[in-house]
Amino acid sequence: MRVGVILSGCGFQDGAEVHESVLTLLALDRAGAEAVCFAPDIDQAKVVNHITGQDADETRNVLVESARIARGEITDVKTADAADLDALILPGGLGAAMNLCDFAVKGPDAEVNEDVAGLVRAMHAAKKPIGAICIAPALIARVLGSDGGPTLTIGTDPGTASALEACGAGHQDCAVEDFVVDTEQRIVSTPAYMLGPTIKHVAEGIERCVTEVIKLAQPAGVA
């Protein structure tokens, strides 16, 4: 089984959340699935010094930074073909809401990177499962909100939940160790660091989310 993983840089304040990304890759490997990593070949919306939390006056490329997490095994998302994948997962981190789309700035009016949106739509149209972690459900809501309104979770934050609903999605409160599955839409989401509080709690939710995505990707009759 081949599962696409879309990364958004490296670092929770301006890219992909490293813990969430690694936990996703670990869960996939433990399940016997092949992770195929992608990222857009674009500049980050901004760069943050992760020690000070302050913006840095420099430019970084999302694909190049994502390669740090993927150990170099990554390609431009524009080359991704839904026909070659059995499922798709998007870890969180602010990069998902600033680089893959601009939900962090525009909320329900966000624009999504066209290559990322195209892959999400293609997977959804093919009825292949999609997993969304942390803030990544916001991107899914923006892309698919007008197409049946998937039920998603970002945890329990009412402001973010309202923004997802404004995109046309439904929101369901969820604990960090749990997940929400929209069986009809074949979309699974889990709050991760939208709630935290520690990596062990986040790990439990991500592993359960990944397990459910793989379950949905199995051919009928396969346990």
C-alpha cells in the first residue's frame, strides 16, 4: 500500500510539525505501508526562529525544508498522481495553514496551493481515504467544503471550528487521543497538537488516525 504524505516545511511555527510528521511516517511503516512524501516547490510564507519565536529575515523553500523530515526522499507535489496512491495524509503545523494554504491569514476565505488542492480533489473523487492532522483539516474543509461538506475535527477550539464550518464542513469535538471519521467522505482527522499536551498523547491519536486511514484503503473483504 502506498500512502502519500504532504509536508509543508520543517518546524511547527512555519512548516510541518516535526513530531506529527515523524509519528505519521512511523505509524505507516509499522502498518506495513509505503510512505510517499510530497511538498510544493515554493517559498515559505515566512521563516520563524524556533528559539525566540520571532520572524527571521530569510527565505526558505518548502520542498527543501520538508526534505529534512523525509530524509531526502521527497518530490514536488505537482508530480503526484492519485492513481499511484492508495491514501493521502496531511500532517499539521502552521505550514499547513500558511504554505499549503493561507488559512492562518484568511480563514474561510483561504486560497489553497493549486497542486495540493488538485491532489486532494483527485483522491476524494477516486474515493481514496484522506487523513488530516492538527490544523490540516482546515485545508480539507476549504477544498472539499462545497463538495458534500465533510465532517472533520481540529479538537475543541470554537473559533477554528467555526471557520471550518464557514468553509462548508461539519465540525465534531474530539479528544487528542481520538479521531473523527467521516465514513461516507472517507476522511479521517485527529487534533494532535491543536490540543496536545505532550507527544505521547499526540502519538496515540495519530496512530489511531493512520490505522483508520489504512483500514479505509483496504480492498473490500480484506481485514
